[in-house]
Amino acid sequence: MTRELPKTFDPAAIEAKWYAHWEANGCFRPHRPDAQPFTIVNPPPNVTGSLHIGHALDNTLQDVVIRYERLRGKDALWVVGTDHAGIATQMVVERQMEAAGDKRTNYTREAFVEKVWEWKAESGGQITRQLRRLGCSMDWSREQFTMDPHFTRAVVKVFVDLYNRGLIYRDKRLVNWDPKLKTAISDLEVETREVKGNFWHFKYPLADGVKLDNGQDFIEVATTRPETMLADMAVAVNPDDPRYQSVIGKYVILPITGRRIPIVADQHADPELGSGAVKITPGHDFNDFEVGKRAGIAAANMLNMLDADAAVCQTADGLIPAEFLGLDRFAARDAVVARLKAEGLLIPHIVEKDGERVEHDAESRTIQTPFGDRGGVVIEPWLTDQWYVNAAELAKAPLEAVRSGAVEIVPKTWEKTFFNWMENIQPWCVSRQLWWGHRIPAWYAEDGRVFVAESEAQAQALAGEGVALTRDPDVLDTWFSSALWPFATLGWPEDQLPSPQGEGSGEGFTAPASNPHPPTPSPKGSGGLLARHYPNDLLVSGFDILFFWDARMMMMGHAMTGQNPWPRLYLHGLVRAPDGQKMSKSKGNVVDPLGLIDAYGADALRFFMCAMESQGRDIKMDERRVEGYRNFATKLWNAARFCQSNGIGASTTLAAPPATSAVNKWIVGEVVETVAAIDKALADLRFDAAANAIYHFVWDQFCDWYIELVKGNFDAETKAVAGWVLDQILVMLHPFMPFITEELWHAAGERPYELILAQWPAPAASVDAAAKAEVEWLIALIGNMRTARNELGIAPGAKLDAYLPDPSPATRGIVERNPAAIERLARLNGVRFEPAPAGAAMQVGAGDANIVVPLEGVIDIAAEKARLQKALEVSTKEARSLEGRLNNAAFVEKAKPEAVEKARADHAMHKAEAERLAAALARLG
């Protein structure tokens, strides 16, 4: 029995209701132990996070895939969880403590970590609630957290195993050091900003009476960071630079410290830049670190002049004067410049102004400066002991997997970027100086020996009885633990997870027999979660974490399981502001997806994301299109109400019902073609093509044409076909718009199961070519007749005479079989198979037919010609003017982009209008 639908579609009224129903009834993970598994894992958002527009895109695409595969009868598992987000979470808790007049250092490490857990329990579920609002059908009963006990066991095991295999080691190297947070951070957590700064030139006196070939007794160096000269260890020149070949291997005396440092030959020094000589501070610059290594300076011997607060500390050789010690790095910069100027070692920058030479201490420059994205201060390259993963070794298997095709990157254009990064990968620093996170399982003896083990007891056994051990205070980079996500979430290494709820939220829930899903034998077997669901089947990810997460999952997956974590990796683009700029809070152009859901509904936002996602290209946010897809949902809602009002309800058949009329045969064939189009698009991961296929079928074929063609003729066959087609629409549209489709599914009549657990269309029918040709002829006639009426200003309701002399047999048959539709929809008094009377007339084409419609007495022919001619001249003139402007290179290059875009849009509009008017005139002869 049908349930009458309200007149107005209200997304908010149905979304919360259906999500709660799905989750409470185990619909996201029905028990299908014999079905073919299909597995995806969501990129775990930070536990501190809230839903942003990038999350909305990423999770919508994943939900489309998982709902589609669930409808296809698979044992579909979407693993969900959150990342403990070491830095972000510790900052949130510390800020709360600071607001209360408290601070972390007032507590023991254990007491502070307990406070973080309390925060997580109270406030850490915001983003998971927001994912529910988006409609994400994840297996919430197995929700994961990267600090859960089972996950921590996996993290520790991986660290220990890799250490024992020589793939994790401790080393002294440069890191991105955040002086505010007092921890190393990853490249991903560094953002480069343009900062106004200075470029100073200094004299470094040559030692031992050596001079350059030009008689100069110093080498000129330039720098934007003068303070680092306190730890300079060399001056580099290009080996091919003739100015310096005579002094390579000689020395300079470093000002202020008096340190004697060598002049080394290195390609890093560019003869075309500045003086061609470069100061080398290997302990405080990433490029200099590499130059220093090439010059034979061991990392252990590189000088460090800054402490964890980025204040000047004494170097190992004790040569920094006491007056500089303890100074903040920027105060030290001013002090160094002042000292060098006082000693006559500052080379002024000369500027011509009003015909006079003006001296400045430095040249003003805009400098690309690294900032910590969370601490908000300038990042300092800092030489320190950290734990590293041998990423180059772990990268070999992923590289081979992509080269061989064992892992497909979609779109393929990202392969080049992947290869370039992986082939030049650097050691991965995995230690962080925080309290919140996975504690590194390493213990130190007093003599410096290190013991890595899964527990303190095992470390003590390795060290021997009586050896005092101290645990490493650092924690692991959160990317280290999230790299284990595809297999550690499935119970690795124990291959089971302690869960009183069983394997999934739908444990014990079986789809009813009335909704049969013939199980497909699983190639992975029917063992535990890990055996059935690893490797996963697909990863959907933003391209911006290709290296930080995706590639590292490939490394860890291969290293720990011997298998790739998935055979396909889909990289989507970014959602940008309407003008194409990257969204950022500082620009004030961030779009809140929850606000869009409030305004237009989750279904509309989801459909927008899919329709705009085209193989990784960035998406420009367009709220009008989101509104348009809400209107699309309303169109479907109204079509369903119309069907209800004509006695059309839920179908009882999976296969297409028998059809004899051309229009019913045609719509069945359109379903067949639409299902095939969606299947192909989703197989190719073309979300836009899939969304557009169902959109055009619903709006054009079903709502605009089928319903119009069958109006007033709802016999038993038509009711059965229409009900079946509407059901197919709801199933095909469900992955994209789950809420409205579930509501309409139940409103159509009693159902033995929810739409989310229905079966993907299997029409068991084919396209009837003759019926397709007939209906397409009718559509062409009706559409072209309506266009012609509109062009000539003929009232839409006016009935016209029509003539078709000498029709082909096929066309005559179509006209004779469909008199009522032609009269009602084309507004014709039938079609006469004879020549039209003499006089003005318009001609309208349909297939091989050229139908003549007399216009005498219908419109004022002369006045209509004059109107059309005048309008044509105006549009043609405007189109030519705009074309001239667009062909002017100066306009295109210098005008604002939005002005050029508007000119292009206006030109296209006027050109199309001119073509329409010319066609209308041609109709009048």
C-alpha cells in the first residue's frame, strides 16, 4: 500500500530519519558471509577535525562506490575511523588547559595523556557525526581509532620488525623543527608564505695571505639569514667558475667566531647568482646539509647553533662569543649584521635614486619562508637525532607494482609524479617530540646502547639483567600509524579484533529471501576479516596526500604483508572557490558543506560532487548548481507523486514487465542503456559520467517524455512498466542520492527490505530498435515543433494544421499509431498526408519527414519577418564586436580574467541567438 507523499520535498525531514534507521538496523554491513567481498577504507580524518568541503567530496565518492557494490550483492565493507592526530590533538588540549590557567608541564606524562583521552571521549566525535549527515554508509560498529589497543599493538610490531630488518634506524639529520611546538614536523605540515625580508652581502676574509686572481683578499657571500653564519663550516664555489679555481681547497676566517673553514667545490654554487660563492651551514639548511656531506663533513660533526627554542646556543667548538648566546634567532640576526657592519665586513647595497647613489645595508626581497601550519612560527632546519625509515628501500616494491600494472593509479597522469617522488625519496623521519601518540618502543642503557622491543620486559631481556633502561620519550609520526590502516584495521597481526558485536554492525542480519543476492564465490576465501578483506579493492584519496599517506600505505602493506594494499588508487582533485582559488580561512573563501546541506540537502550536495568530479580535475564550487540538483530531486519527487496519483506503485519484479506499446518498449530499453552506462562509468571511476547518465534519464527520458507520452493512457501494462521504471530509477540513483530514494522507495508501497539492500537492476531485456526509433521520431517532432512555435511567437496552446506529402512507410506508420500524442503534445490537428495549401508556412523536421505548417491567419508574416530581421542584426553586431575584442591579444592578456570570461560567455550567447533567429527567418521563407 502506498503512503501519500507530501506536496513539498523537504530534505531535512527525511535525512535524519533514514540514517538512524539504516544504522540501527545494520544496513551498512548486512551479513553476507558467502558473497564476494568488496573493501574500501576511509582516509581517517583527524579526531580534532570537522567536516570541510574536501572531506565532503572524498567521502561522497567513497559512499557512491560502497553503496553501488552493496546493491550488487557484495559483502561490502567500508572501514571507518579517526586518526589520533598527535600535534593537532595535543595543541587542542593544551589550549583548553591554558584557557583554564593550567599547562601540560604541571602534569606527569601519564596524567596529561589521560586528559587527552578524556577530551577524546567528550569532544572527539564531531566529524563522525558530520559524516553521518552526509549519508556515509560506513560500518560504524567497527569504528577504528589509531590509538586503540589493537592498533597500537600493530604499530609497535611494525616498528620492531622494521628495526630488526635494518629498515628503521636512528640518525642525526636535519628536520623541520617547530620552535613553538618543540617537535619535528613533516613536509606536509609546513606551509610556505611570502615574507618581506632582506638579502645581505658580507666579506669573508681569505686565510693565510691568499688572494683571488683579481687581488681581492676576501670572498663575498650573500644570505637572507645572517645569524646562521655563526655555524658556517664552509664556503662553496662552482668547480667551473674561473674566479675561484685558484682558491678551492684554501680557507677563509669566519668573522665573529674566527673559525677557519674551507672553500669547497660544489655544483650547488651557481656562478650566475650573486658572487657565485655560497656560505655553507650544514646544521641549519637542507641544501647545505647535502653540500656538507659531499664535502666529507659527517652529520655528527656538523655544528648546531640553536636550541629547541631557536635561541643561540654554543657550538661544539665553543667559538660563538658570549654576547650572542641566548639570543632569539631574529635578535641574533640583528646583532650579527651590526657586528659585521662595525667591523667593515658588510658590503652595502647601492641604489640609484634621483641621479644619486644611495647605500643600504641590504637589498629588500620577498622571501619564500617556511611556517608550521599549526604552530604558526617560522620553521627552523635543525640538526638533531631522530628515528628514520629507509624509505628508498621500502619504495622499491610500490614502484614495481605501479610499473607492472599491479596497482593502477587513476587518472594515469599522476603516475609520472608518483615515480618522480618515489625514485628520489628521502629518509622518512618518524619521531616526534610529543606526549600524545604511539611511544617509540626503544629503551636506552646508560652507555648509549639501544634496545628495540615490543615491551619493556623484552627490552630488558635483550639488555640483560641489572642493566638500567630509560625509554625513548618520543612518539611516532601519525603518518606512520595511518600507513597501516588497510590491514591493521582488519585485525593484523592477530587476524581478529576484540569486538563483542561480532564482525560487523549487521552480524546476524540477513537480507530477506525476497531480495536474493546469489553469492559470488570469493577469490579471497572465507576466513577472518583480514583474509577476506585484505588487500582492499580500491582507495579513494585526494592527490595532495599521494605521498604522505597513499605511497606509505603501499610501502607498509608490502613490507608487512607481502601484498599491495589495493589494486586501484583513485586520486580526486580539490574543491576550489568559485573563482578557482584554493580555499583558505585567511582568504575568507571557505565553503561549509554543512551549511550547504542545511540549505539544499545532503543529496543535492552529493550529486553536485559526483557530477563535477571528472578524473581528478579540480572542482569549482558553484552553489547554484547545488541548488539545481536540489531542484532535480524535487522533479523526481513530483514525478513520484504523479505516479502515485495515477495508481502506480511498487513493482514486484526485478526483470522488466512485458511491454507491447512502443513507448513502454522504449522506456524499458532506455533503462537497459542507462544501467549499462552507469556500470561502465563506475568501472572506469568516471563519477561525472555515471551521475550525468542517471540525471538525463530521470529528467529527460522519464519525467519530460515518458510521463508526458503516457498521460491519460494508464492501462495495466503502462502502470506495471511505469512502476518498474520508477523502481529502477530509485535503485540506480540511490548511490548518489540515498535519502530521497529511500523515502520514495517506501512511499511506493510495502517493501520486504530497505532500498539500501535492494538489488542492482537486472532488466533481462534488450533495446527494441523499432520502438526506440518511433519514440525518438515523436520526441523530435514535438521538440522541434515547440522550438519553431517559440521562435515565431506562436501561442503554445494554438492548434495548427500540418501536412506531410509522400511520407515513407515507416513515418506514416508512426503518425498513424500515435495520433493522440501528436495532437496533445505537438498541438497539431493531426497530420494530413497531402501537399500543404499555397501560402506562407514553416517547415519542421522529424527523422526523414519535413512537415509543413501553414501560417496564414496564425501570425502576421511581414511583421514577424521584420521583428526577426531587426533582432538578428542586433545579435550579429554584438557577436562581431565581442569576437573582435576576444581576438585582441592585448585585451585577453591584460583584462581581468572574469572580464575575459564574461566576454566569452556573451559572445557565445549572441552567436547562438543569431543562429536561432536566422533559422526562424528561414522557416518563413
